[in-house]
Amino acid sequence: MTEIPRLQISGLHKRFGAVAATAGVDLDVRPREVHALIGPNGAGKTTLISQIAGEILPDEGRILMDGRDITRMAAHARAGAGLARSFQITQLFPDFTALDNVAMAVQARQGRNWNLWGRARRDLSLRDPAMARLDEMGLADRADIRVSDLAHGECRQLELAVALAAGASLLLLDEPMAGLGHEESLQMTAILERLKGSYAILLVEHDMDAVFALADRVTVLVYGRTLFTGTPDEVRAHPEVRAAYLGDGA
């Protein structure tokens, strides 16, 4: 029996004046798949991600999540349904510790009222799952550090911990390697490799080493249109993709 895609996009159009930011995009993300979205600057990747997240609405087309039409659903409702966008728009609380940030995500998932000024860390029903997520991201020893004192790469890892603690099952990762050094990029790639197979991930990334190491499939977006979707090997070998984006040295 064929599984219902975790995310399915069909005929998505979005115009800003005379500019077609997305022009009939078709794309799907299967359960437990890492699907990378690549393309040159100005290809429409961020506009597409913003439409999926509900931050802007398409002019035409449909967005389905687990077979449910979410095209006009509010962004917070999509988050409640298990969709999380990470990295380009941060929702961390800089004056709280890493543990507090994740504990509040656990608290929200449990349907309890947030108490930003309370001692959530003393509540074992919040602390224990929060610590488990921090440990999963390699941040257990940074639990008591304020977010404002964390390194850039650590904040990226913490955003993932928060998204997973909130119950996300579909992750929209918008350039997770941006601004990271070589070692930090390797660490983030290793973390995403561990998550692979447990979550559906739509990955927007310019780091081709990370893309080809992580992706099950790759969609190439050029001028708001889907140029090609295939495996990493198929994308590497595709002449139009090489000409439009990868170059002869790919």
C-alpha cells in the first residue's frame, strides 16, 4: 500500500507584481524522507517555504499535509498539526536557558498554559523530556546556559530540539548550514543524519556536500519552476541542472 505523502504541493503559484516567485511548483515529501530543495539565488525557495509554513498564502495551487488540505490554514494551526520551520525565523527566548526553551516547548505540546517566569525546570514531566531532546542534539552540557550566551551553531541545534520537543513531524529546514564553520556544519550534518528515517524533512541548503550526503531526493527550483526531481546521483548527472546550478565541476 502506497503511503500518503507527509507533504504534497501541486500547482503552487505566487506572484509579486510582475514577478512569479513560484510558478506551478509540484513537490512531495514522503514520510521519513529527506527531500532537498536547491536552486540559485532568486529561484523562489524561500517564498515556497513561506507558503508551506503559512506565512504567505499562494495565489493558486494546493498544499496537503498527510492528505489534509492546509492551503489556507493559519501558520499556528500548521504548527499544531506537526509542521515546524527552523533556522531562518528563530523563536528562541534569548534570556532563558537552553533547558527552559525546550521545557516550554514540551509544556506547549502537553496543552498546558505557558509560564515563562515559572521554574519549569523543577517539573520533572517537563525537565526529563527536555533534557532528552538536548542530549539528542548534543547540548546536554549546555542546558543551563542562556541562549544569548550560546554559539551560533549551538542555537541552530537548540532550534531543532525545540521543534522536536513541540511535536514536529515535518521539518522545514531553511539553510541550516548558513553561518556555520566547517566543524559546525559537519556536526549539523551528523545530527540530521541521525534524524533521517524518523521525520519527514524538507531541506533548503546551498551546501552541496550536505545535500548529497543527506537527501533521498532532490528538487531543483529555477525561476520559480521545478526543473527536475530525482535522486542525488540523477541530479548530478542531469545536464540542465548542471548548466543551471551545479556547474561543470559538480
